[in-house]
Amino acid sequence: MRVLRVALEVPVAKLFDYLCDVSTPVEAGDRVVVPFGTRERVGVVVESADESEVASSRLKPVARVLEGAPRLPADWLEQMRFLAAYYQRPLGETIAGALPPRLRSSKPLPKRRKTTEALPDGALERFVPGPAPNAAQQQAIERIGAALGSFRAFLLHGVTGSGKTEVYLRLIAEVLARRQQALVLVPEIGLTPQLETRFRQAFPQANIAVMHSALEDTARTHAWLDAARGDAQIVLGTRLAVLAPLAKLGLAVVDEEHDASFKQQEGLRYSARDAAIQRAKLTGCPVVLGSATPSLETWQNARSGRYELLSLPERAVPGARLPAVRILDLRAENAEHGLAASALEAMRERLARGEQSLVFINRRGYAPVLACDACGWAAGCRRCSARLVLHAVDRRLRCHHCGAEEPIPRACPTCGNVDLRPHGRGTQRIEEALAGYFPAARVLRIDRDSARRRGELARTLAGISRGEGDILVGTQLLAKGHDFPNLTLVCVLNADSALLSTDYRSAERLFATLQQVGGRSGRREQPGEVLVQTRFPGHPMYQALMKHDYAGFAAAQLAEREAAGFPPFVFEAALRAEARKLAETMAFLKAAARLVPVPESVRVYDPVPHVITRRAGYERAQLVAQSRSRPALQAFLAEWSAAIPAMAPRGIRWHIDVDPIEFD
Ligand code: ADP
Ligand code: ZN
Ligand code: ZN
């Protein structure tokens, strides 16, 4: 008999030993069914050994070995070990979370799809090239192409429309010609079918496995198995695709690498960008991070020479320019209903020319609330400490944190005033105001409320690309990757709220969002224009935005971060907790802070309640641990996360978030 060490989906940071006949062909990476407590569970064999620390009389045998899926490769298991250790999560849960649901069960797997072996030689790799690359693109293709076959990290810094995707496609063609696979991570895929179409046009015969969380079970299982077997030449997906095993990975691409959606916010709180770099390192292939506005972490790595910087400074389509950015000073001009007169004038010009305008409302930290001007009362959630958001269409108040909702009260509950007014300007109020100003125009609103169903949103966006709608009103949803050829004007409202935020990342995010949303305009021959309404026209962020000066903006931000001791110059982790009463949460965090000795190189700060303290009946707080040394922080976290479970009282929910990016 021999001993198999099996990873099971249980919240305990250890492997479980089972016995197995020596002659059974089972190895690390195989899925097995094992008895656990009173029932059976599916697990993954991580190691096999000659003996166990547990007496062999107490070990149970493996019930059976599951077949049908390829054995999980060693570099994949290695990556799971790395992620589990780095993000402080048990290996069993890490592995289970990386497998599609069907592979976590003992249910039979769908049959292998018809393979493409019947195709003539070279057909799979057939590449339909786009426009001939310009000099900057050519340089990037050559540098990255020369690195194929070994690990190297590149930052492809290219303004919106500079032809980054063309660079990826040409490199992927080289990877396919080597009979290897390419992994392409994007922030969002359901909303950008244009991207998938472009990949399918470039590689008409390749098997492209598309992966995202909204796929139904069978499709997701197929995509995953195709990736694992090497049947899919290209894996195109959102962050979870980085957890798929690729048998012959030859290149990893992370497009829009700065995007916050690459960080998972529950369970294994991994950064898919960082995981892709780690994976490329383990496999020995290049990784390309692409962005017009790289994260400051990545930019710093490029400045220090850890990543090779490749720049695409201009738009690729001949004659296409970056939009002109104009700052509208709200102190100098009147903004009735939230829209400056010159912004309205600019829209009127576009309407006359039959072009589209986009009114972009920065939603972060901003929403219309119902308030009483007489006594200062504002509608709040009964379950949370958040303000309720007013939805005028169905006359409801909703909590965007816990989902609670209620009707609009007839009068102020404090003073009886019947003239309650919405404060702040949401997308709906702007839509109404625009309809009043431009009665003949087709005003389209696009936000999470108007697009509850995914398919609907994708259809609306496709319609806009074809020229439907004269004035579009929308939030962050509209900023991402869409190509709207007829759009020539972007008006930005409420940008200032992000500058007043307490989160040190908010200026970075705002700059990225405004660059990106500005990038929606003037992608063809007509020049685009971006108007930003602000009360702080002299703010350096807006000055950099006008000059399209990412490098200058980044340098100033990095200097501030360095002086203040913030990432990327220090490394951070947050311990977050919630309980019914804030006092319990705080008591737990205070006790946790003293639980294990804190080395001199690590600093543990005092716990602080979240800005929105109550959420869905729980009161939340967090504390931050910081260090200039990543290994020192890691060593401390390992000890800490091992000690916390034994001291955490019942009724406390807690987790550790390594490299956190949200501090709400
Ligand atoms: P990005 O990914 O940087 O936003 P894309 O690769 O989508 O840029 O390119 C933007 C547009 O420019 C696309 O319509 C693309 O076909 C076109 N394009 C890309 N490279 C070239 C080139 N070398 N010459 C002409 N047009 C190009
Ligand atoms: Zn009142
Ligand atoms: Zn609530």
C-alpha cells in the first residue's frame, strides 16, 4: 500500500492521507473519491508518499479514482500551492475554487468534443493578419517574439486605439505556429463580443475557449477541458481563466492590466494579473501586460527594469488622434441640472452633425439620495449605515450595499416636510434633463439598472456601435473597450468626488477611467473631444489628463506614494471582520493584532470601521498590516492566519486580503 495526500474542499490548512494499492495507476494531479466523515468527497491527489504521520490502522482507503479529465499538470499544482500560501487560504479550498463545478463532483464529464485532427496540416494555426504593423508595433512584436520560450515580463504601454490588440494577435500567431497555447485575460468579455469576433476572424480555424463566470456548467466544463487537454489553441477569458491548466502555455497576455476586476474579492482573493506573471514564470514563457494607464505597481516595475517597457505612443489608424481634453470650470459657468452650458452647446453641435455624444457620470462614491432641505434628514438604510439611493423610475429607494428597498416616503419622517428632494445627480435625472433640453434627440441610458440582464446590455452596446442613440448617458459600464465609431464627444460629470476620496488609489483610478472613457471618442477620422466639468480646474490630475501625460501623472503619484509609505513602496494585507455588533468586531481585531509577535519589519495598524460600517445586518471593520519587505509580511501572515482560527469567537466572520485594492 502507499499513501496519497489529498486536497479536499474543507476550511483546514492541511492535506488528508488515504491508502491506495501500489498497483493502482494514480498520481499527483488525479481526482479521487474518498470517504470523509459520514460521506464521500471528491479531492485532488497532491502527493504520493511511502508513509503517513497518521497510524496506518487509522487511514482509510481511497474509494475510487475518477477518470475522464486529464491529470492536472505539475506546474498547475505548483501554482495552486503558491496561490494558497501567498493568499493565506487552505490548499484544498484553493484547488476546489479553481476547478469548474463539474470537476468538483463525481458526475460524469461531457464527452470530448470532436477534435480538429481531421483538418489539413497548418489549418488550425491559420492566421488572417490585420493591417501591417507600424514601427512601434513592429518593435513590440519583435521584442516579445524574441522572448518566446522563456520567462520575461513586458509592459505594453499604448494609448487607447494604439493597436495593442493587433500586437497580441500577431504574437499569438507565432505561438500557434509553435504548436503552443496562448492565454489572454481581459476584464470583461460578455460586454465586448467585438473582441471575441476579432479573435475568431484572425484565427478562423482555431479552437478558442472562452471562459467567464456567467457560462453555464457544460460550456464551462468543455472550455476548461479543452484548455487542459491542449485542444484549445487560445484561451480567452476573465480572471478565472488564469486558474485553468494549459497543457502547452506559450504566452500569457493581460489586457487592461490595471483593471480592478482582475482582483477577486471573495474566497481566494487572488490578483489574476499577478497570478498570470507567476504562471508564466513557472511555465517559462513571456507575459505581456497591456494598458493605456498601467497600475502604479506595474509602472514602478517597468521603471525599475523588472519588466521591459514597450510603448505605442500614437493611435494606429492613420489620421486618428487622441481626443482634445477641455476642462470646464464649474466655478465660472452655471451648471443647471448638473450640465454646464458649454457642454450642452457641444452636444447641440454633435446633434446637428448627426454624431453621438456620451455623458459619463462617475458613479464611484456618488449617488442620488432623498433628503429634506428643512431639517437635513436623508433617507438611510435600516439594515446598513449606507444612504438609500433614489430610483425615480419605479419610485423606490434602494440600498446599493445590502439590496434592501422601500417606497419613497410622503413626508420627512423627522419634521413632516412634504417637499423632499433628490440630492446629487444620478443617471436618471441627467437623462430626464437631457430629454428636456433636446426633445428631438434619442437619449439612451446605460447603467446597471437599465441593463439587469447581460444579453440586453450587449445588444444595446452593439446598437450604439451601429449608430443607435444620439446622446448616451452612462457609468463605468460604458468606459470599457467598446468601439463606437460615430461617437465624437464625451462629457464627464462628477469626476471631483473621486479626488475628495480618502482612498489613496482613487486619483489613479479616476485618471484611468477618464482616459478610457475619453478613448471611446474619435476612434476614426472625426476628431474626438472630452469635456470635464470640475470645481478644481487647476488640479494636477486634470492638467495631466489634458496633455495625455500618463508618465507625468504616474511620476507625481509615485512620489506621493513613496513619501506617504503606500504601495507599491510597501506591501499590505488587510484583516477584515464582521459581527452583529461593531464592539465585537473591534474586540476581535484588537485581540488578533496581539495574537502573534509582530516582527520589527512589519507594522500592524489599529482597526478601523469601514466607511459603510453596517452591511446586511453585520458591522464591519478592518486593520492593515504593512511592510517594506514582501517576504517578511508573508512570513508574518502565515503565522497569523494559522493562529486566528483558534481564537476567533463564534459569530465573527473574517478573512485576510493580501495586496488589497479596496478599502471602503
Ligand atoms: P488597442 O487594443 O490599443 O485599443 P486596437 O488593436 O484595437 O488598439 O487598434 C485600434 C484600431 O486601429 C483598430 O481598428 C485596428 O484595426 C487599427 N489598427 C491597428 N494597428 C493598425 C495599423 N498598424 N495600421 C492601421 N490600423 C491599425
Ligand atoms: Zn425634515
Ligand atoms: Zn442596506
